[in-house]
Amino acid sequence: MPDMDADKECVQPQVQEAAESGGKARRSSLKGVLINVILPVLILDYCSKGSMEPWADFEVGRFWHLGPVWAMVLALLLPITYGLQELIRHKRVDLMSSVGLAGVLLTGVITILVVGEEGSIAASTPWLFACKEALIPLVLAAAVLVSRKSESPLLQTFLYNPDLFDVPLIESRIRERGNESAYGKLLGQATWILAGSLIVSSAANFCLALYFLMPVLLEPVALQQEQYNYAVGRITWWGFIVIGVPLMIALMAVMLRLIRRLGELTGLGRDRLLLR
């Protein structure tokens, strides 16, 4: 008769390790949202008032009114510092962190290029920023499609992650059951759905940027840089709410379908399909 107590002793550390790993992942995600979205938005909203001159004295009694220049610098510095810290800590280049850093750096470059004398904003600003917002998800969508037949498809980064799925076991069972064709079709469908979601996100980002930045050009020149900061903050926040959250929900739906179909093709339960 099997020793049930021994089995429990073997299983409990694995369950505890999985729970701790999941807790760390959730804490890391919340920390990323706080530093990359919430804090920059608050800084751009509440610290952009003040002098256009970056070296002017701060307002007495309103120390948080840093002015549009320093507010933008601080808002960009937070995600850049966080991204570099994560890169150094994990000692590897993470795709999503790299994409986030690229987006922040492009925002800084565009800001330098479009802000003119006395805080005026170039007429091309909304279109440049909209193209920047649309470019990153569009490039990701293209990369997902191009890499689908490579040894390291980007689908594994977003959904079918070897750190989450027991890919060797799954593929072994697929071969045993002769379901290679259905398996390839399933991964192909997931790849196209993922790419399509990113393309929709790209179009939505483009429209959202134009919606918030076009009115900035109608403001008096003296207020344009401050209003530009407000607009960037709103694009960041509303982009997370109306684009990021629905995109995450769509990806979760695709992942649940992937798990269900993998279970059908392999005969494995969810607890064996997933590593944690």
C-alpha cells in the first residue's frame, strides 16, 4: 500500500513553492503598474505646473510644482530606472521590459524634438506621438508572425511559456497520440489571434494619442508644454485602462482556450499541463 504521508510530504513543498512563485509574480506585476503607469501619471498631472525654465526657483509653498520640464524628466526617469534595475537583477534581456524601455525613451526623444521656444509644441506632435504609440504593438505583432516557425516563437513569451507549461511532456504526449497536425494548427491559431490583438491595440493607441494631443495645439503657447504633459499622462492612464486591460483579458481567454485544447489533444489534466 502506498505511503500517503510520504506523498503528501513530497507534494506540499512543490505546492508551497508554486504559491510563493505566484505571489512574487503578482507583487512584481503590481509594482510594475505602480512605477510604469500610476506614478508617472500622478507626476505629470500634479507636478507640471510651474516655470517653463528648468533652472528657475520652485514656487514657495508649492514644492511639488516642478514645472513641465522637470515633471517630464521625473516621470520618464522612474520607468527607465525600474527597467534597468530589473535588467541588472535578472541578468538577462526580457522582451517586455525592453519594449517598455524603448517606449519610454521614444517619449523622451519626441518631447525633446517637439518642444520649442517658450514651451510651444510643434504642429506635428500629435502625429509623431500617435505613430510612436502605434509602432511598438505593431512591431510586436509582426515579430510574433515572423517568429512563428522559428525555434523560439514569440508565442512562448506571451502565452505558451515553457516556464508555465510543461512543454516537453505536452509534445511527448502529442507525438504518442499522433496529434502533431492538430497541435500545429492550435499554435498557429493562437499566434494569429495574438498578432491580431496587438494590431487592434496599435490602432487604438494611435487614435487615443490623437484624441488627447490634438487639443493641446489649440492652447495658448505659454500653456502648451504643461498641457502636453497632462496629455501624455492621460494617454498612459487611459491606454492602460481601455487598451491594456481588455488586451490582457483577450490574452487570458486565448490562454484558457489553449489549455482546454491541449488537454483534449494530450489527455492531460490542467495540473499536469502547467508547471505551477
